[in-house]
Amino acid sequence: MTEYTAEVPAIRPMAVETPPAARPASLSIIIGRIEEAVEAETHGLKNDRGFDLQSSNARKSRHLYELTRAMKGMGESDMIAEHRDGLQRLRETLARNESAIRAHLNAVNEVATLMRDAIRHAEADGTYSAGEFGWST
């Protein structure tokens, strides 16, 4: 082991700079990743009974974080002009995804309502209650 001496200069890590020209390309890539993740979620919700919605949400959150970082310091008008087509595709993909999510939630709500009604029916002892007449408290 060597001893520290004043003559030995401190080792400094080299700064890694990202060239400004790389930003728009990475933004396009991130928009594409978000599009793929949302399309995969839409497909999974429609076709896969065992689709892992929690993992899909985590993936979308990571992509949103990447997008936020990539957009930092960019002017909104510059970003929109350069990435108009990608953003329009993403908007359409998100609209399809919203429709699939709404259908999924409606189906979950219907199943929950059926289960609730079945439980109430099973618990009923055959007598009338205030709830039967809409007077429940």
C-alpha cells in the first residue's frame, strides 16, 4: 500500500458529456419504447387472462421517467415540431389503451357486483330488511 504524498495529484473521474445532438434521437427512441409498452399492455388486456398489469404499470412508469429526463431543458415548441409524428402515434396508441383499460375495469366491476350480490343472497336469512326497501343506513 502506498502512502499519500502531496506530490501525487488526485485522480479525478473523467466527465462524460452527452452531445446535444443525441437528445432528439433518444427522445424518439423513448417515445417508441412507450408506444411498444402501451401496445403490449393493450394486447395483454384484450387477449391474455393472466396479463401482469402491475409489471406493465412499472414499465410505463420507468419509460415516463426516462421521457421526463430526456425532455429536461428542451423547449416545448422544439420538441413538438421535431417529434410531431411520434407524439401523434403515441396519442392514438394511448387512446386505444384507454379504451381497453375502461373495458377491463368495467368487466372487473361487473364481476365484483355479481360476487357482492351472490354473497348478499347467501347471507340472507329469508326475512325482510330495511335494505330491501331502500331504507338502509
